Amino acid sequence: MKIDTNKPTNLLKRSLRFLTVMLTIVFLSTVAMSVSSPSPVNLGTAGDFVILTKTGISNTGTTAIVGDIGVSPESATAITGLGLIMDPSGTFSTSSLLTGNIYAADYTDPTPTKMTTAIGDFEIAYTDAAGRVSPDYIELYTGDLTGQTLTPGLYKWGTAVLVSEGGVTISGTATDVWIFQIAQNLTLSNGAMVHLTGGAQSSNIFWQVAGQVTIGTTAAMRGIILCQTLIEMQTGASLNGGRALAKTAVTLDANAVSESFILSSVENNEVPHVFSLKQNYPNPFNPTTTISYVIPQKSQVCITIYDILGNQITTLINQEQSSGYQEIVWNSKDKNGKSVSAGIYVYQMVTESYRTTKKMVLMK
């Protein structure tokens, strides 16, 4: 009987093909897992504060803060420019510039313990964010994020990170998470904006910065800042939907700071099936405000600002945009870059099939 010497070879070939397929599947699965959304950073009781520092909070100008703020181990004297009004209980103070409470390490019990715990939780959160390993992206765009779109994942830079006036877009769902590990400074240039699309939530965005954070004039920041040193918010900058947590100080200058972006898609339980223009926030405002809107399908969108007499002040956007939840910031300047006077203004959104207007109030 003749022996078929090809059988072992054919069997070996089939086995090798099967092994190759399985290894390919495992590799692709590993890649998919490597770019999946990381788990969020647990802030503990530090998440009870919109601004929390160890050495101080200073303010100039008409700032509007929504949320609690606090310092520890420094005393209340490290909080300046907010006109603190002590509550009769002695456990917290208030301010006409803040919707919330102010806490300091020298206030009446149980506040000192509350503040020690919050600072401890913040430092644990910072260490967690800085210690995440196996980043999905390393030195992406050599640290210049201007004009880029960032999907969920863990990002790492050994350099400084810059967002210029062109802004950056963070795109993902309401459950996605972004962690940015930055070994040096983080700078948002004047007028720069962090845009959120697709339902991305500020509460799931973590900026861990070993250097200083500078948010330039009228720049719009989103997310939770975990900073090793100073967080400087320059004139008219905003942090809507986020927190400023610093191991040294936070400086403010006529800013809008809010712990939650109240116009987000999740908070409104809204699915983008119809066009919608939201009420600006904050309102009244000075000098910046955020306008949020919904686009159910790709559309040419024009948003224009008018004064109460119907005179056109400026056009914020006039371009084609993808479907989703969008937002844009007005810095209370006209088309020539000049600051406008206090008063009532109208903003209008126009698409091929939708037109609506809303009023807002600029206070100075």
C-alpha cells in the first residue's frame, strides 16, 4: 500500500493556519482593550468641592462660582477677594459671588476634620491618576492638542501640553473616561475652548498636571483638574462642569466656575432626535457664557448675537457640524473684538430647517 506522505504536512498547515487565526483574534482583542475607556478616578470627598486647595484661593473682579470651595491646612485668611460672610454656626462662610459654602481649616468643628479628609482624598486621587500605567497614547501630537479630537483613553506626555485658540474636542459617550497625564504645564491660550461632543461628560475627564495650569483670557475649560502646583484662571476664563483641585493655590479673575454643566445631554435625559437651543449658562453672566445646542443630523449651523434693538453684534459660528450635543462660548465681544456694554442680548440659532432665539443678560 502506498503511503501518503502529504498528510502530516497538510495537518501541520491546517494547524498553523488555525493558530495564526487565533493569535490574530487575541491580538485584535488586546488592541481593542488597550484603547477602551479607563476606569474613572475616585475623588472621594474632594468631589464635594468645585475649588479645593492647600494654600489659598484669591479672586479679583466679578467672579461667579457654583459649588463649595475650601482650603486646608491654611486658614480662611488664605481666601481673598470673595468677601466672606461667616455663618452663625462658625462651620462655614458664604459670599455674594458664590452659590454654595466656603470651608477652611480654622472653622468650627467638624469642619477641620472635613477639610483634612477632603485634602487627603484629593492627594489619593492625584496619585491614582498619575500612577495609571499602560497609556493608550504617548506624546500624542507632541503636546499640541489644538484642532484635534480626543477619544476615550489614557494619555501621557512627558512635556507640556498646549491648546491654542483653535480649541480641542473631546468626543465620546456619557460613560467614557479620559485621563490626561501631563508631566509639565497645561496651557489653554486666550480664547481656547475644550469642546465636548457625543454626550461626553466633564465629570469623566481628568487632567492630572504635575506643573502649572493656565487658563487664558476668555478660555473655556472642561473637566476635573488635579494639579500639583498653581491653577491660574485669567480674566473671563470659565470652568463649566469641572473642578479645580490644586496642591498649592487657585487664582481667579472675573471667572465663571461651576461643578456641573447643567445643560448636558445626560442631565436633561435628551436623545438628539430634534434640534434644540438651550438657555445660556451662567445667566446673567460676566464676561463669558456658554451656549449649548443639539443637532440631530449633520447641518449647517449659524449662531448669531444681537442687541435688544436687533443690531447684529457678532456671529459665533457659521459652519457645517456633525450631529450631537454642541456648545460654544461668547466672551461678550463684538465682531471687531471690542467688549460690549451691559444689557440684554439675543442669540439666534439657524439651520436649514430650524430657527429659534433666546435672551441673555450681561452684567458689569
